[in-house]
Amino acid sequence: MTIDESNWLDSKVIECLQCGQKLHWLWHSPMYDETFFYCTQCPKRVEVSHFDELVLKLRKIAIEETEVDDEKKWSRKFYSLIEGKLADCDCGGRFKYDAPRRCLRCFSVLSQSEPGRDVWPPESKDEKFSPDYQSLGSPMESLIKTENIWRP
């Protein structure tokens, strides 16, 4: 696989097959110190810091319970442990690492969805979204759960 150095996150614009909404689509940057867990029912996500105290404890458990040299098995265990501790989304869905990405306007599952890819609003200010949607230029409370992310 050849990587285009000028577009190493494979950034592109995709279109929702249900409503035609254009969205920004890219690989999650490995330099970002958080992992995104997406809701199973809506386009919200929670960003989990790699340095969160609970995450560090769960990483230690995952290391103890799996062989670190089996990266896929270790990752699945680690993400599963985090998912089990995350509070539910406000819509009632659960946050999962591999939850299908959803359109920010109509909330339909994006057919292009795959774990490790993130969906963002397009740069255009002319786009129309659902009433709960807010653009990147304003606070993103409608797209990102930032408070009370862990189960009590």
C-alpha cells in the first residue's frame, strides 16, 4: 500500500447515501492522544484520553490478560474494557470503538464506515444539519460527549 505523504490520513469527502450530506472522512491520527468511541444509535462520540487514570488501569488489565505480542487480541480486549466502563449516550445507545459511523444530518449508518475512520462536518458553512448538530466553528457538545463519560 502506497501512502500519499501529502494526505497521510486519507482525508476525503464522502456523501451519505440516504440524504446526500457531504462529510469529511479520514483515518484517526495516531498523534491524537485520544481514542474515539462512537454511539451505536446516533452520531455522537466520546473521546477517551490515553492518559485518563481509569484508562491506564484498564491498559494494565488488558496487558495482564492477553499476550501483548498479539496486537489485535490485545486491542480488542482493551477497547472492550473501556466500552464496559463508558456511560451510555444521552440517546440511550452505547459507545463502541467499532460502532458504525453515522451521518451528522440524518443519523443513517454510513456505508463506508470502518473502525479507525472518523467523520467530521464539511468545511462549508452552507450545509444543513439536524437541529442537534453544531458546526466545528462552534462548541461541539452535540457531537461529543465530554462530561460524565464513565459509569458511576
